[in-house]
Amino acid sequence: MKYTFCPYDASSCMASDALLPASMMTAQQFLFTPAAQFNLNQYCYWIIRPPSEFTADIVLKIRIDSLYASQCYLNYGGSIVTASSEQACVKGQTYSFTYQELEQVSNVYLVALATTNFAQIKFTYWAEARMSFTNLLLIICGSIVGLSLLMFLVFLFIIDCSIRVSLDETAKAVQKTFTDTIEEIEPGKTSSFNNESSILIAA
């Protein structure tokens, strides 16, 4: 990390500024050191910022595509002074920095040191959502199925209530008609019939 305090050589490190932006809205970005300009004991460093649209679900990824005659280190945590998670880079490896799991938002520091002439490092970095598209699709489908089932149950409940109300009104209409008929045939018999009908309806 001591090299990050030294002057930055834009011609050797292939970036006008050591500070590299990351964004979910851009494709994978790659940088490399020209072999003719990265020689013994020369160094390059880059500071990769958290994505501008930062959320806890975003993961910053760095892949070491090529590493020839160079030593490479990644560090994370706080500032250049306080970063304390240094690890050596390996060609072909992809390193992930999940801010939620690391419990802090920080730049990622990448340092390369040439161990001989005509050295080279090439790396790619990008930001992506931690949740894959497949998982997101499964969640959406599950939500749709659950909502459809809920709507179906509500529909059945409404139908059941409507049937109960309709049957109750029909029973009352039949009872009234029958009562009126009995009253016409045998006046005075309706009171006892009403009591019996009420008991039957309640049952």
C-alpha cells in the first residue's frame, strides 16, 4: 500500500487518474499496463470507488485477466491509511467485494509492482446486483402465484356469502308465502307455524 502515496504515472498505468468509477449502468471496464512502459521496480495503483448508485445488494467484482512478471495486491477497508484487508492477486481469479457482508462502504485498492522489464497486468472490474436474475424471476413468479391464490380465496368467500344471503332471503320468502296461505285457509294457525318454522330455519 505504500506505493499509493507515490506519484501516479498515467502513461504506465493507462488511466488519466488513479481513481476509477464503477457503476451498475456501465459494462465491464478493463485496464492494462503497456509492456514497453512497465519495467523493473515500476509500480501502478488504482482506486476503485463503490458504485455511484450504491445499495447494500451491489457487489463490486475485479478479475485479474493477465499478470506477467508482476506482483499484484488488493486491499479493502476505510482509507488508504486504514485499509487492512490486503491479499495477493492471482491470474484468472475474480475477487468479489460485497459491501453488506463487509459491513462498510470503501474503495478497493489495487497495486501492481513490476519484478522485471516488460511486465504487464490486465484486469477487469464491474458492479452487479448480488441477487441473480434467475432468483429475481423466481421471487416475482412466486409473488404472482401467491397473489392469484389469495384473490381466488377471496372470490370463493364472496360467492359463499352471496349464496348464504340468497338462501336466507328465499327461505324467508317461502315462509311468508306459506304463512299467508295457511292464514287464508285456517286463520289463527300462523302463530304456531311461525314458531316451528323458526326452529327449522335456525337448525
